[in-house]
Amino acid sequence: MKNTFDEAMRFLRAGILCLFACCMPYSSADACQGPHSKGIIFDHVPPDIDAPVIIEATINDKAFVREGFMWVMNARVDRVIKGSVDTTSLKIFMHPTSCSYVATGHGIVLGTLRDIPHHGLMLQAIEDGFRMW
């Protein structure tokens, strides 16, 4: 009788561990779905967000920089909508949150130009909205 009970307990523990292993990675991502997800690429200029610089850009690649705890993206400036950006390429950065979504692609990016040590002039992106690529 003891062997059957021990086998049942092992099976139950294995089932619970599998449940945690399968569900835990998704719980934090699910919490950020919908209005809580944030990204830096917009389909159009949001009417409720004001920024000194608004550009239409194509973000080609991204990299996480540990010493500044930020995502740095290389972008091609396709069109300047607001502000003074005198270049065809620009580095964009953002400090991530638990609900940040960092992607490459094409769209509208809003932010403020900053002179970042060791990186030069960069656009600090405003994070809001959500867009899947």
C-alpha cells in the first residue's frame, strides 16, 4: 500500500512542477497585454502625447547595453515630422520596464534628443502604445 501512495505523491509533485514550469513564463507576459503593453513605434502620431521630436523611422537592429541599462536601436530617419533632426541615421534608446516591447520595424517614433556619454547624440524614445510586428 505504501508503494502506491508514494507513487501517487511523486506523480502529484511532478504534475505540480510541470504546471509551474509551463505557466510561470507566461504569467508576467500576460499581465502586460492590452493597454499595459508599451512600445516606441506608433502607426500614427498620437494626439495625446507631445514630444519635441517626432520622426518616421525604420529601426534596423537593437542591442541591450548593460552599463546604461537601456536598449539602443539603429534607425534610418525616413521623415522628420517635428523638431530638428539633420541626419539620415540616428540611434534611439529607451530604458525598459517590465512591460516594454522592443522591436525593429517602421513607424512613428517620438522623443527627446539627448547627448549620451560614449554614444553621442541619441533620441530618447517615449514609450507607450503597442504594435506587434
